[in-house]
Amino acid sequence: MNAPHPASHLPVGALHADISVASYNIHGGVGTDGHFVPNRICDVLCELRADLVALQEVETRGTGFDMLQFLSQRTGLHAIPGPTLVRDDGDYGNALLTRYRPLSVRHIDLSVKRREPRGAIDAQLECNAIESGTFALRVIATHLGLLPSERRWQVRRLLTALAEAPEQPTILLGDVNEWFLWGRPLRWLHAYFERTPHVSTFPSRWPFLALDRIWTSPRAHLLAVASHRTAMARLASDHLPLLARMRLVSR
């Protein structure tokens, strides 16, 4: 029996888009061999062919090399910077690369006193529907802290931000640094988004920790989640990329 066309299940007037989304901690472009080779990150991004990639540990070096600009030019994707450390010798932090036109961007401060500054990019993107037309997609990309108490505060802050537009199609993704599957930050996020698969992405050569995560609201949008385990991905960074396929529906 032929499966019904996905659009037949949509509410009247709804639009939908099938997209691929990734989260990738690029370790500043330094691979597992200890060498700084940004071309390898480009190679992995080309392997992914994702419509949207959240990047962590993106660094502008004191030499003047702008990693985000380099990746954007090489991939042809829009770049949205989200530095959490702004220094005289260069910036460091989060970023988004996306095929979709940014409509608006704000930054959420997730910094905790006496800890490394942290933050999240909160972007509205113009998502192209399979039908003619577009709809707004909200994407929050983050990199959480190393201490459990730090992550608890940061997740509460993110949940407050998410509650500002609960009905909008939303993706939350990034390196959440949560080692404990039973930890409160993960339980709170699973309660908001519903549980998603635990996929090991760290360390890239022998991954056994699911530090990188992708959630979507509503949960039914998420079709598949997997780590990207190619030879180049194992070499380019200490994290493997996490890749998800999802079907977004306008509300």
C-alpha cells in the first residue's frame, strides 16, 4: 500500500518543511591529532549537508583568522555569531550556520559568576516550506557549563525563554555537557520537549558520552537522530556531530 502524502495529515492551511539539523562542537578547529586544520571542519560540514548547524567552541584567533567567516564562505551558509568571550586577540563561543534567512537574533546570557561565560543564540529563521511560502522557525543554540549547579541554573533560564513562545515550531540544540542521564537538567528538558534518544558523540574516537543534544517542539517533528561517524569526523574535532532529520509544521 502506498503511504499517504505527509501533507495529507497537516491542519488546513499549514505548511511543512523536511530539514536536517546538526550540532557540532568543533573544538576551535583543533583535531584529535592536536593540529589546527579548519579545512577538516569544512569537510565534515560538507559531509553533513545540513540545513542548519549549531557550532560550539568557534574561535577567532589572534592571527586574524576568522573561523566563522571562513566556514560561512566555504559552505555558502548564513552565519550568525554568538560569542561568549570577546577578547583583544579574538572572540570565542557559539555560532549558527543556516540555509535559511535570519529574521531576528537575540542572545541569552547564561553566565554564572566565577565560571566561564556562557550563552545561547535565540534566532528566528525564515523556513522555506515544501509548499510555496515560508514560516518562522525558532532556533536556540547553546553550550552549557561544566558544573551541575551551573547547568541547572542555565536550563531554568532556557525554559523561561522557551515559555515566551510555546506554540512556535522550536529547535533547541547544542553541547549541554550533561554526563548524567538521570540529572535534573536533562529531566527538565525531556519534560518540556519529551525524551529524545541518547546518542554518544564524545570523545570522537571512542564515543561513549551523549553530551550533544537536539530537541524539537512538538516532539513529533523529530524523525531520526544519529551521530556522524566518518573517518574525517573522528579526526576533525574531539566531538562527533549530532545530526537529526525532522519534519516541521507551521502552527
